[in-house]
Amino acid sequence: MRKDTLALEKDLAIEKNEWPILRAGWVFMGLIVIGGAMGLFGGGFLSHTLVKHRDISIGYDQILRYSLNSEITIEGNKLSKDSSILINSDYTKKIKIEEVIPEPESVKLEGQKIRYKFHSRRSDNIILYIKPIGRGEQRLTLELDGFKLDINQYIFF
């Protein structure tokens, strides 16, 4: 019996030395869970960004998850006239634009840009439904009625 008690006391000393390491690991895992809940890995308020310029506001996610849908929303009073959106064509190498609402009147490739032209009787809101098909950093250059916006998005997992 005495032999087992001594072994237990030796293990207790080793365990006391490991406790700070275990606590640091739990804190680290807790920070990852809290960060994920807040959108650090996509789909939350840390990831979502809203840019306003005059009467136009553009909402998008800066952090995207591979193969999970997201959207870019463009809202504004200025969109009531015939509007066009220009998007750099290399954006479609890592991001698939699955749907555009309202449906554009025409879609044309102009050099290194894709032009989506909308009719004046459509809604003032334009939504681009996107799906990441690649990984890494992706840059979107969005031009709308003379306003140019560079968006950097990161796609992971």
C-alpha cells in the first residue's frame, strides 16, 4: 500500500506542473469558439462589412467559407435609373456568381470586366448570390455609376 501512495504523490507533482498548460489550452479553445460565434471564420458581425457612398450602400462578407453561399447586397436610390455593375472577370476564378437579383437585362464581357446592365423599372436593390469555389485571397473590383470599390475577401477551408 505504501508503494502506491508514493507513486500517487509523484504523479500529483507532475500534474500540478501540467495544470497551467492545460488551462492555457482551454483558454485558447474558448477564444476560438467565441471568435467563431462572432464571425471570425465567416458569417458573423466580425466578417460582414457595410460600405456607404452617397445614396449607395454595399454589404458583403470579408471572410468566406469554401463552398458555402454568401451574398453581396447593393442598395440605393441611385439605382432607379438604368444602372450597370462592372466586376473584374478574374473574380470568377475563385468565386461563382450563382444568381443576380433582379435578373440583369444583359451580361457582357468587356475586356477584363463583366458588365451587368439593369433596367430602370427594376428594384433599387441588387443582390449577387456567390459561392466560393477556390481558396485564398480574392479581390473584387466593383464599379457602379461612377463609384469604384475594391473588396478583399479571404476564402478558407
